[in-house]
Amino acid sequence: MTDREQIINAIAANQPAFSPLPATHFTAEDQEDLASQFADTLTAIGSVVFVVDNLADIHQHIKSNTSADHRVISTIGMVEYNEDIGTNISPHSLQNVEIAVLKAHFGVAENGAVWLTEELMGNRVLPFICQHLMIALPIKDIVANMHKAYERIGNDSYGFGAFIAGPSKTADIEQSLVMGAHGPKTMTIFLMRS
Amino acid sequence: MSTETKDHAALADDFNKDEDRVDWHDETLWWIRQKRDKAVNKLPDWELLRDTASAIKDNVLSNLSVYLQEFEAKAQNNGIIIHWAANAEMHNKIVLDLLKAKGIRQMVKSKSMLTEECHLNEYLENNNIEVIDSDLGERIVQLAKEPPSHIVLPCIHKKKEEIGELFHLHLGTDKGNSDPQYLTETARQHLRNIFITRRASLTGVNFAIAQTGEFVVCTNEGNADMGAHLADIHIASMGVEKIIPERKHLGVFLRLLTRSATGQPITTYSSHYSKPRDSKEIHVIIVDNGRSKQLGRADFRNSLKCIRCGACMNTCPVYRRSGGHSYHNAISGPIGAILAPNLDMEKFADLPFASTLCGSCSNVCPVKIDIHQQLYKWRQVIVQNGYAPAAKKAAMKLMSITLSSPFLYHTSGKAGRMVLRFAPFAVNNRFNPWFKQRDMPAPPDQSFGEWYAKNR
């Protein structure tokens, strides 16, 4: 008998009588002012939030905060930061990226997470390997909680997707919180009015 | 560190030699418990979430054989390669064979308590494969050649000065510098180089979705993703109980997990792995290692609902004052004490006794495992199977003889009161384990029986 048969047979023999799935209805949370709840949560988890009008504002912000020797990659239509970083490059070549500017599908007010799938990342490793992560998010694309988040994701198909909530962090040394464990040291969210 | 022959009480004694450290350990974990409370109290639906999560897990356990096959089929459709391992040895062999087939001699690993349970690192090192743990806390205990003492906070027992000294020895930091920011930055540089150069990466699995064949890995550091997205081959090890039925159920579990663990609203990264990158490989190893047996134990199967948040450890008055290593098992604390006897009842016979049965663990458990009741039930099973610790066995035998003979009962009661009154030194000494941390009570003048005879 293979390990597979052995395991499945043992489990089938030992599992208890069928117990049905419960309903998953939760209190409808206040849908008003999700943007300020989202911004407050983000600030609490170590992110920086800017409310801007549009992509041009974000572009201006990056220009005035970087120097020419910084490698900046954007996947959201800023021509000077556009690079081909798809499957034909080695992800290792992204190790010197200073700033990655990506768009998120939506944000979650209760925990400050944003949902990205790999089409928005350009390359799976990019949001993790860059030193600083910047996310553009239309202000209308904020949901209240994780139940609403998975309703919104529905049956979408993706190779890889991630909720990202704030900069990479650790508190493994005597519970002292340090930003920038392995991934980005900062995370900036631009909430766009349009 | 040899913990093979000592039981929980003896190991806790070792930990208790340094009283300041015990106080510090106790307070640190209680602070995390308080952070959990603050986060939990913000959610009006918290108890509903716990009930729902527990009921989803009931459904999972009752239909696990079907869900596992559904997960397998969906994952294979997505291009993931599935392996099955009945026990730890098989799991370790599968990992080794995968690495050997690609000629890989070095692997980077993110946190996986399952691989601790299987002693994968030792096995691979004995087969000339180098493994580097990338979670900062795991890397620290790896450098110290110790096992993790907590499932979420692996080096919670270590002072920053000790970590500074380890980093000075192994990573060349300045002697005497124990600033957490400085040490973390050093580890970041050191491990970046590891991530960039390793062709194989192993991660754990927090949740595997039967409906879609994807699996979710949660970290704060981003180490699972740095490893997986830079490697040619990503191996993910999961226990059979990690299955949840549908994607939408992640909404329930991700709301519970990190609030229970550290009081954060969610981990920084909740990564959903569905398909491998072009020309790269994802392998999932589904491991039983005693879980199907535990599923058959009606009194103990609920322990398989555990989502490894560590809340039961942070709240446990025994864990906080005895330290994770005193449990001499990969998973320590109350949940470890109900999982371990299933694996080896004799070796872990002491663990269900390492509890006051106060029930705090059950009260904070996000999936409502009846942990303290299982601890109580394990004690009975262990004694019935003849695995009770020798001293406890002798004491219980003596008690049973005394209680079954009215003459012996009355005589020994009288003798006990006499001794306490006239010769307290006979019991107030180091040979009486009860006296070690307590004062003996003042002896009553007479027994209840004597009082009743006079006053009836």
C-alpha cells in the first residue's frame, strides 16, 4: 500500500460522523468612512498614507523623493520607471530595486491589507525584494473586512496572490519591533481620489 | 542541550534557577496576551468567529479523506506536485530525494513546526545538506543549537545580550552590541545573501484550500516569499489537518489567527500559492505522522483543529514560568501537551500533568479546543496505560491502600497531624516535593471524623 492509500484509508476509517459546514454570516460593519478606518489601521501597523488626486501626483512624489541612482520600477504606467520584469528575467536581478510602485486590487479597512495578484506585481518577488514598497489604490476600492475581501476575490484564478499589510517586520529580539526584516523597510499607500 | 532524560518538572526546575529571568519571561508573554485581548475586544463578532471556525474545523475533520483528495486533484490541475508521507521518516526522505534529484546541497527554510516535529534539519545535515532557517527567531535558535521554545516566538526565552553574543560569534557583529535594530539589520544582510544563492526553499503551510488547490503561508518578515520566489524548487510541508474547505473560509481564519497570536490585525504577508512560476516547481508534502490516529481518539481529535497561534502558551501560568524547553517537544505549552502523548505516550507521559487545569488555554483558543479537558483526560489514559511517573505511581498506590482501609486511614491521619504539630522538620525539608515552593498547612486539632463523633 502506498503512503497515500495508507493515509486516506486511516483517515476515512477514523473520521467522525459527518458534521455540516456552518453558515458564515457576520455583522455588517459600518460601511461609512472606510477610507479613514483604513488609513488609521495602516498608520498603526507602520505604513505611511497619502491621499492624492491621481497617478500624476504619485509620480511627482516619487520624483522628488528619489535620486537618479535609485532603481525604481513601476508597473502602473510611469514610462520612465517601466522595465520588462516578466517571466523572461531572473528574479535575482531585482535584488537592487530601491522602490517598487504597484497597484492593488483593493484594500481592507479592518487590517490595512491590500490584495495583489501576480499580474499587478510584474514579478512575484518584486513586492518582497524591493527596499521600499509603494501602492496606488483608488479610494473607492476599500472593503470593510476579510469576509468582504473574499467575496470580492470570488472565484478569480491567479498563480500567486498576497494580502500585504505594512512593511516587513519582526519582533523576535526581546519583542522590540523592527521594520525591514527581509522585505521592504517601508510601505507607502497612495489613496487616489480618481 | 540534553533534555532526553529529564521530565517537565525537572526541566522547569532548571529554568526556575534564575528567578529574574522567569519573571521577565512571564511578564513578556503576559504582555502579548494583553495585546491579544485589546485586538480581540475591538471585534464585536469575535465569539461568533470562534464558533464558526470551530464548526468549520468539525466539518473538516468529519470529511477529511474527501477534502484531501479534492485538494490533491485541484492542486495537481494547477501544476503543483503532491507527495504523501505516512510518517516523519518518509517526509524527510521525500525532501532529500527532491534535493538530490536536482543536485542541490543547500536549502533555505521558513518557519515550519512540522519540520521541527520531523527533525528534518538534523536528517538533512546527516545527509550533507545544509539548511538555513530564515525566520529571525528560528535563525537565532539555530545558531544557538537549540530548538525553538515557542511556536510563534521561537527565541522568546533569549535575552538580547545573548543574541548579541551569538551574532558576534557567527555573523561578526560588534562585541557587546545588542541593539535589536542593529542585530536585525545584520540578519537581513546575511539572509539576503542566502535567499539570493539558494536554489531550494522549504516553507510550512498555514491553510490548504480543498476547493481551489491553493495554499496560504503567513509571515511578518516576508521570509517565506523571499525564499520561494527566488528558488527553482519550493517544497511546502503540511499536516493533513491544514485543510479548509473553501477559499471564503480564509476570511474567518485570517481574522482569528494573528489577533490571537500577537494582537496584530493580520500578518504582514498572507501569501496564496496556487501555481508554480514558469519552468519552476512547487511540491506539497502531505504528512500524517500520527494525525490519523489522533483523529480516531474521540476525546482528543479536537486537538487537530489547532491553527498554531500560540495563544494558549502566552496565557498559560505554567508555560510562562517554566519555559518552552521544559516540554521537551517541538510544540510546547498546553497544545503541545495534548498533541505529544499521541505521538509517544511514554516519552510524553509527564506533559499533561504540567498544568493547573485553570482553563485559560481553552478560553483564548480561537478554534475552541477544549484543551484543559483534554489535559485532564490524558492524565487518566496515561495512568491507565501504566505510564504515570514513578513517584506519582508510588504515591497513588499508597493513597489507594490507605483510602481502602478504615484503620489505615484513621491511623495515618492521626500520625500526619502529630508529625505536623510536633515534628514539622520531618516534612518541611527538601525531600518533600510539596514543600519546595509552598508552606505546609497548619494541622487541624482533630479530623472531621473525630469532630463529628463528638458533635453529632
